[in-house]
Amino acid sequence: MDEPALELTGVSKSFLVPHARRSRLKEYFAHPLDSRGHDRNDALRDISLTVPRGEFLSVIGRNGSGKSTLLKVMAGIYRPDAGTVRVNGVLSPFIELGVGFNMELSARDNIQINGTLVGLTRREIADRLDEILEFAELERFVDQHLKNFSSGMLLRLGYAIAVQVPFDTLLVDEVLSVGDVDFQEKCFATFEQMRAAGKTIVFVSHGLDAVRSFSDRVILVEQGVLTATGPPDEIIDLYLAHVQTRESAEPAVYEGRASL
Amino acid sequence: MSRSGTYVVRRGPLAEQLAYRLRIVSVFARTEFKLKYAGSALGYLWSLAKPSLYFAILWIVFGHLFRTNVPHFPVYLVVGVVLYTFLADAVSLTLPSIVVRGAVLRRIAFPSLTIPLATTASTALTFLLNCIAAGIFIGASGIAPRGSWLMLVPLFVEFYVFVLGISLIFSSLYVRFRDAGQVWEVLSTVILYTSGIMYPLRILPDWAQKVVALSPLVQVVQDARAHILGGDPRAASYTAIAEPHVFPILIAFAALGLGLMLHRHESPRFPEIA
């Protein structure tokens, strides 16, 4: 019964840097054997991690450190190049806010589409529609096209759908970035509820205060490597120390890219 | 890129997985149909207007200017145009479909095969509506509905298999090679002019007739004409394809097989590059 919610063993993931990618047949014919100019971005390197059931795990790190890629590999969106991801139970992803909605369709249609994709039946969506709209505070806008929504409204809609799935594990990426204070309070309340219900949460955020107050454990990801695991205070202090020394020493923008 | 990690998740029973996929196909197809006609006053009529215009031009050029000597030429032509339009529309719409839904693929893990399935399904719906319109036109031109029209059902199933296969091939390739769009643009014109849509195949040299008879489109168009005009002895002589149907039918299923294989091979990287 004590299967962990998530288990990653030696997971690596790399991308070809887009501008160097060949997208035309002609380029293949012209230089079929030439592999120069292909930059590889090692987004995740040999990550091993076990997330026990019921844990609130936060992932922190600089922009581009691999946090979001880690979440997408957990969600089954990206297939890892190496290693194994083992998932026990139903996952609900809240990743890349607002992206993936169809802006030409109404909130109602988008709830239908997203609800279906995360596994709900038509009936289940109909039953939850009011709750989703109420949580997102969008009752009045249910039949408006999303192109007229603000980024905060899109965020609320996406999060409201994600938490309505009967999940065991919730993956949350930057839910606090564009919401207002009221919505943040609401999110915090759902965190408490989910924790009380024994749900597992993997939380990616730059909001260190929230990370500090909710997490059971924090992991630090730097240049695709899991560099530290431990209690929130300890890891956040370590992270802040790293950021300060890094900033005074060197620009870190192009780190993490290796040429093949 | 041969090395690959694994993602292990406990799946539900097969029936549940299938139901999940069907729900996605249905919601995608419905919203696509809705989006296609959203904001346009005439809605579905536009889908009817396009093949009608095609038909009118081809009728004027080949029926009157060239005086193609085919009995029931308007009926002959309308069958070809409606079937060709289904193939051309389905492939052109499905071709960019995975790229268009790339943002959704990056957010939620779901089977990407549902995307081309939904697009071809919504095009098939338009095709069926066009068939009703064509049926009315055929009836109005004095051809009475007959039992042999029922033979159109397995024929259309075969045609959908072919259309889906070609759509899968192009939509899978397009994610990595945007050239696929240009290739299809040229290919669709070649197909229009080589498939006996607006002229009888018998005007082609013998060897060319044998080659085009391998095409599932040619076979389906010719057979559909034979079933619809079957009662007319003048029409019967040229419509049906004499060759055994094994080859075009095999090619239709081979196209589907190749499309499914390509999709399976390419799909793990769709979220990254679509």
C-alpha cells in the first residue's frame, strides 16, 4: 500500500535548440551528415526522486533550470530520453497557464474540451460546471469568448478545471504568478483542503513564501540537476545564497546548453 | 535519438481507454465543426458553395466548351466532385491539425491520434451533408434512387479508410517537415486532373488507364457512378472498372497502415516540436 505517488529513476531529457533544428527536407539533403550547429539543451540530467503519497513537494530554481520540464515529464507530456517515471494514481496537470485554451471559443466550450482531455465524461463536466465557474468567479462570462479574458481570468479558469478532476496527484506550475491576492488566498485554501484529503502535490513556484509555508519538502533544481533536497527553510536559504553569489559572479543566461 | 526512457502509469480497462479517446474525438470534432461556421452568416452553405462552384466551372468547361461525350454528364461530374472535395478538404484541414493543437499537447498528456481522427470525422460530416445535397440534385435530374445505391455504403467506408490514411501521413510529416504542406498542394491538383473527375477514363491511353485504376479515389468514383447510374445501359459501359478491385482496396488499407505507423513513430515528440 505504500507505493509512492511518483517515482523518477535516472531521468534525463534534452532538447535540440529550436533555431538549429532542420525543418526542411532540403536541409537534410544538402547536409545529410553534417551535425554541426545542433545545440543540445540538457534540460534534465539524471534526476532520481521519490514523492511519497500525501506529500507537498515544492520545486524551486532559477528560470530555465528545468523545473517546468520536470513537471511535464512527470505528467507524461514529454517522454524522457533515459530513465523511468513511475506514476501511481490519477494525475491532474496544471501547466502553462492559459495555454491550450481555444481563444475563439466560449468558457463553456473550453471547460468541455479541457474536462474531456483530463478524463471527465460529459455528465461529470455538466455536474461540475457550476462549481468550476464559481471557483473561477466567471459565472457571468460563461458564454464569452476567451479572447476577451484577462490573463488572470484564464489562470482562474485553468486552475478551477484542474482541481475539479478526481485526482490523487496535482502538478501545479506557477499558479500564483498573475492571480490577484483574493485568488491566491483561494489557492492556498485549496492547498490546505487537498493536504487534509491526503492528496499529493508537486508545486513549482517562485513564490518562496508560499513554498515555505506549505511544503513538506523542497527540491532545488539547477541547470537540470537536482542539487539539493530537504526541509523548506534549509533549501530556500541555500537557493537564495546561490542566486546572490551567481549574480555577482557571472551572467548565467547561456548556462545549461552544451554543444554536441 | 534511439535511446528512450519509459513512463509507467497504470491504465484503466481497454473499454474505458477507448471511451476516453472517443469522447476526445467527439468534443474536438464538434468544436471544429462549430468553429468552422462560427461568425459566418451562411454557415454550412459555404461548404456546399465550394463544391457547387467547382461543379459549375467544370460543367461549363468540360460539358460545354469541350463537349465531353458522356451520358448524364452532370450526374457523372457531381459524383466525382463531391468525392474529390472530401479527400482534398480532409487532407488540407488535417495536415496542420497537430501543429494547431500543439499548445494543448504541451499542457495535457492525451493520445494525439484523436486530433487527426476528429478533423477527418468533422470533414466526413460535411461530406455526408454534401451527399444529401448531391442526392437531391441527382434525383432532380431524373435518376431514380435504386437498391444499388446501398452499395455506396461499403464504398464510402473504404474511401474514409483511404482519406484517413493520407491525412495521417501528411499531418504526421508536417510537424517535422513543413514542406509537406507544399507537397500536398501540388499533389491535390495532380490528383484532380488525373482521376477522371471531369472526363471519362477511356480517353486516356491504355497504360495510363491501368495506372490510375490503382488509385482508390479513381476506383471509388467509378464504382459510385456505376452504382448510381447502373440502370442506364449507356452509362454502364464506361463507368465500372474492369480490373479486380483488390489493388485499390489494398492500397487504401496500406495508406491507413502507413499513416498509423508514421503517427506512432513521430508522436512522442509532438509536444516538443509541434
